[in-house]
Amino acid sequence: MEWKAEPITRRVTRQIKVGPVLVGGGAPISVQSMTDTDTLDVEGTLAQVGRLASAGADIVRVSVPSMDAALAMEEICSRAPVPIVADIHFDYRIALEVAKRGAAALRINPGNIGSSEKIEAVCRAAEDHGLPIRVGVNAGSLDKDLVARYGSPTPQAMAEAALRAAEVLERHHFFDYAFSVKASELNLCVAAYRLLSRETPAPLHLGITEAGGLTGGTVLSSIGISWLLREGIGDTLRVSLAADPVEEVRVGWAILKSMHLRARGVEITACPTCSRHGIDVVGMVGELERRLADVRGTLRLAVMGCVVNGPGEAQGADLAICGAKGGQCLAYEGGKMWGKLPAAAALDWLERRARELADGR
Ligand code: SF4
């Protein structure tokens, strides 16, 4: 009998709409990233948004630190291939401006927006333009009274900060919001999300903030995000890396694909190689990832160094190769032996067949 992993039961939440992308309420878990360009550089920002969208970002956030940046958002939002979330701090007038200029959602922290009148103005602008708001709580910028009461940024303090902000929005009859409660300390962050998920029906945007560089940040984010996803918590995610934001999207997708929560593009199983390897697995995998980055249809490939584990992995793959003697590869399709071909021709064969198969999916 085939073994199957215990399915993940996702938490039931309200649903919000970020442009055409549904978040929560059973919608597929979306992948987000954030530009690191100067928002005033419209062409540079759009080029990066385009790269993020091609890598699979469903939603992209853009920082709007000034009124000039708010004006630049009009062109960015109108030409972007994915919905744009405006990230706003301190000046509520920027939120009013971007709401008119095509933003698909606002990310604010009501704690730094100010008076009740200002928050009400933001709520009305969001409502008039059909925009949801993400309340982004960060352990590093909690309200002083909460830190004083709890002694440090605890999960309770973070969840309370989120719920307190939601109370303010709801007081202004605004219910179309999502939360994030991010921290760079993994256990604190996970505990805060876990606690908040029990207290709110709002969708949750997952992320470990300031997680670090490509390797450390990927490990930290993968542990924290997958831990929560496994518990059914999380409706959209952003992997925060001190690296090219395209990597954030790649890692976000890798997490979702590994957990079988969402599929996209080509997944490659590869052995780490050892002295038995008959082909250059490392080089071939890198080249395949580069060649097949644009493929959207879901496909599983395996590239294995030799016949020790190659034929076994080929069983679960749509296409596979494994190294054989004399510079040859054994090629498999649909788990069955397709034939033998020289290693030098294997990449072209894999690319051609992968594109043909993906086209039909
Ligand atoms: S599949 Fe072969 S080459 Fe790859 S790690 Fe295993 S024994 Fe080594």
C-alpha cells in the first residue's frame, strides 16, 4: 500500500482580496516579496517587479516613504504584472494618496499612523478603493507600554499589539484586514503566530523578519514557515532575505512545493553525488534550473549520479537521468526506461521533453 503523508488541515479564516489574488478562506497560499529599488526609480522598480513576477511572486510590496514615492506608485501599479502592496509608515496622507493611485493593498502599523482621525481616514480611503490592510506587527517596534507590561517582546505582547490594532480598525468599521507578527527570533515568531491564530479569524501573512543572508535566512525561514504551515497556520508568506529578492520568491515556492501545499514549475530531485557519480550532477542541475526557470507547468525531474539510487528516484519522476558507465546516461520517462544517451546530450533531451510535457499541463 502506498504511504501518504497526513494531510494538512488549514485554519479557516476570512478572505481578503489583494487585487485579483485571494488570501485566506481556503485560497492557495500566495508568495510575496518586496522590492529593494528606490520607488522613485519607476523603471528600475518595474523591472524588479517583473523579475519577481516571473519567478512566481503573486504579490509584490513596495515601500512608499514619501509623497513623491506615492505619486510614482501610479505608474508602477498600472504597469506591474502583479498586485502591488504599498508599505506605509508614519504619514497617513501617503496611504490616502496611494489608495487613489492603484495600490492593491496597504501595509500599515496603526501604532505609528497616529490619531484616531488619521486611522479613520486611512480606513475610509481603503474602503472607497476596495483595498485590504495588512497590520504588520514587528517585535522590534512594539508599543512601549506592551514591552513594559510584558518585560520584553513576548508572543503575548505581539499578539496583543495585533489585536489592539485590529480593534482600532474595527472601531472604524473596517474588517478587511490581515495580520503579520514578525520577529527575527524563530521561536518567538512562531509562538506569536500560533497564539494570534487562535484569537482571530483574519488571514495571516507569515514571515520571519530580518532572517539573514541567503543560506541562514533560507534555513530560518524554512523552519519557521513550514512549522506554522504544518499546523494549518498561514495564508500568504514572504521569505525575508538579505539577498536578491528573487531568491525570496524561489525559497517561498520551494517551501510550498516541499510541503505539497502548492505546485508550480519544475521540481528537481538530485543526489548530492559521491565518488560513484558517472555524470556532473551539480553542473547539470544548475544548468537545468536556469534553462527551465520559465516553465510554469508542474513537473518532477530527477538527476542522479549513478545506478545505486537512480532507478529508484526515476520511478517517482516524470523525467529522469542517471549516470552510467562510459559517459552515458540512462534516461527514464514516466518511471520507465526510455533509453541510453550520451551525457553530453542529456540536458537537451531533458529540456525538450520537459517543455513538451509541461505544455500539456
Ligand atoms: S546516486 Fe550514486 S552518485 Fe549519487 S550519491 Fe548515490 S551513490 Fe553517489
